[in-house]
Amino acid sequence: MASASSRLIREYLGPSVFVFSFPFLVIFLLSFPRDRNAEPLSSRVFLGNPFSWSVVILSSIWAAIFLKVKAKTTKGPTAPNGLTPTYVDNGFFYYVVSTVTFLVLNAMTSGKISVNIYNNLVYIICSFSLFAFSLCIYLCYAGIYFPQHKDNFFNNDVNILFKFFRGIQLHPRIFGMDVKQFTNCRMGLMGWQILIIAYFFASLERNGWNSGMAVNVVLQSVYIAKFFWWEAGYFTTLDITLDRAGYYLCWGCLVFVPSFYTFTSYYLVTNPPIVSDLYSLCVLFAGLLCTYLNYDIDLQKQIFKGTGGECKIWGTKPNYIVAEYRDAKGVHKTRLLTSGYWGVSRHLNYVFEIALSLCWALVGLGRGVCPFFYAVYITILLLHRIYRDEDKCQDKYGKYWKLYCQRVKYRLIPYVY
């Protein structure tokens, strides 16, 4: 009975709530802080408008161009079915060119393009939602009737709604482009960057210079720039190696990321920060420190993997566990790092990611709870991801993972959790 109830929630109730309610919740959230004197939203808002569809079309073409041009490539981890995906490795170049291009367009229009984006945000998100729905319908249909790779992830009795929600294929491609690199990185994360820049200039037009708003946008921009600098490393995360290209991931990155992840900045346009310049400067310093530590932790593991353990961590030779795992290509050996940051806790990088999100929210202190929505959300998301990641590692490494957990006892915060 418990198993049937669990399946009912997982395969029917959960996907139904997410698919049929979240698009409306996002629109409600974005409508909440709109200026009372702003032009009322059209009754046809869910269809978008000419400006919003031009944003969708132009940004999609722009992202696709950078995924199709000749560039260096990188490989992701081998999937359970034996596939080793290949990705275009020009993320930071794409980020810099895209950001500079938008800043030039903003200067050429005297900030009008930013104001138009801010004023039309609800329409833009609705257009992206329709675009995401169309993409996910295609991915579901293609995964069922002409899958690109052999995969036995789903049983035959799994309902179509769950397949649509979760996604069927792990690494699908359209016109030679990896779908998840397109939706997650080149659209979702880049959209995050462009939108907060637009909000900053919309705030500048409306409220004048505000150090709190500037710090909020700078900290997020540094975080996003770090992501694109490290984009190749992102292809080893759960989003890519475990989550499939379905509504949960693709709609989430095309719609939820640019609407909810940017909400603090969006809210502060009509509710500008009231903190002092000195307070903003302190928050900036704390946020940059968190960004550096988050990056340094990931870099430490990257160096360890890249050298096969032949390196120094914090001045000494690293300790690690030699582990074995099996995939479609046979048995392999790997190393589980237990030194440096990774000997302190198993997910110490998440601590500073959460702290950073809190920093860029703190400039909204005194403006209610809305500036802290993202910080609360990312805390819940990363806590949930810890368990997903560790379940995956347990399945992959077995007894070696148990040994690793004995050596590195804490999941997140030493002596606490």
C-alpha cells in the first residue's frame, strides 16, 4: 500500500502539480511587485506579445550560433548506457560576448532596451513557457518513437505524464546541439545574467544610483561568470549526469531560472534597497569571499582529478580512497578525495553557495521577506541534492562509498550536519 501511495505521488500528483500550476505561480510571483501605475497586463498575457517573442527568437538563435560554430570540445562522464557525451567548450567566450553585446545595445538605446525588458518581463516569461512546452513535447515524442540512444530507464507501465515531466533521454541532441547545454547553460544562465543587468538599468532610470542594487547585481554576475568559466565542470553534475531532458529540467531552466532566480533583483526595482553604502560594501566583500571559496573548493577537486592524485593539497600529498565502479564498458578504478576541503565535509561547496545567495539578498534587508525567496529556495534545493547525489554515489561505488563516508563524516557543516 505504501509503495502504491509513493508511486501515486511520484508519478501522478507531483508531475501534475508542477506542470499545471507552476507556470501560473511564476506569473503571479512576477505580477506581485509590479508598479501600481504600470500599464495593466493584457488578458492575453499568456500568449506573449511581439516584443517577448522577438526576445525568445533572437536569444535562441544567438545561443544556437555559439553552439554550432567551430570551437574546442570537451567530454562529459560516460552514461550508464555507455554513451560519452561531447560538448562545445566556449562557454566563457559566449558569456563575455553576450554580456558586452547587451551592454552596447543598452548604451545605444540609452537604457530603453533594459526598461522594455523589465516592463515586458511577464510577457517574456509567458513566451518562454510556451517555447519550453513545445520543446518538451517534442523531446517526449522523440524519446518514445525515435530515441537517439538505447536506454531502459523507464518501465513500460510508466505513465506518459511522468515521462513528459521527468524526460526520457539523458543526452538528446537537436540539430547536433546538446539540448541540456542549450537550455541549462546558454539560455537559462545567460538569461539570468542579461535580466539582472536589465533590472539594474531599469532601477537606475527609476530610482537613481543605489549601492545596494549595484552589489546585488555584481555578486550575481560574478557567480554567473564563474559558472561559465567552469562550464565544462558543470557537465559532471547531477543536472547533466542524472536528470533527463524533460519538463522538469528544460522548462525549469528556460522559465523558472530567469524568473525566480532573478526575483530578488526584479523586486528591488520597485522596492529599492535602503541600506547604507558601508553596509553594501561589507556585503560585497563577504559575497566575493564566498564566491572565491566556492570556486576554490571545486578547483581543488578538478586539479586532483586532472593530475590523477599527483598533486599537493594545502601543501601536502592528498589522501584518497581507490574505488571501483562498473558501467556499460566494464570495471573502472577512480579516486575519492578525502583531503583539503573535501576532507572537511562531503559538500562544503554548497555551504558557500548558500552563503553567497544570502549575501545578495541581504542588501534587501528591511524590504520584507521577498528578497530572501531565492536564498531559501536554493538551501532547500541543495539539501535535497545532497541526498540525490549520495544515493547515486552509493549505487555507483557501493562499499567504497561507505568507507568514504566513514572518513568524511559530515555532509555539509562540520560538527553540525
